[in-house]
Amino acid sequence: MSLFSIFNKNKNQVKINISGLHCQHCVMKAKNVLEALDNVKKADVKLNETSVITLKEPVTDYSDILSALTEVGYSGEIVSE
């Protein structure tokens, strides 16, 4: 794997703390709503841990991710890009 591949992979990921998750049902609900977004390739949602969202393309605005979580009763805070 080249250095470019490693760099590019990291630019397509964002770490997020999701508040309001209480059980595995909540985790699946958040995962499903995130993975339904056009630019989300994979959502690795975790209960009581930082979640990792893998994007199809790098972005600088995460409002669609945060809005999607809010719409289903959760809140998110971006902790790193």
C-alpha cells in the first residue's frame, strides 16, 4: 500500500461522538440513517465509543451527517477528520 493510499483513506474518514445511543437497536438505527446518505460509504457506529464514518468523497461540511442524526433523535459531535 502506498503512502498516497493511506493518506487518501484517512481523508475520507471522520470520527464522531453520537449522543443518545442506549442500546444496539439505537446503534443500528443511527447506522442505517447514516448509510442512507449519498456520500457515506460505511458507518461504524459504536455504543459509548467514538464512531467512524467512511465517506465516498472528502468533504469539509458535515451538516448532512449531523442533521440526519438529529432527525432520528440523536446528536453528533465531530471529533476529528
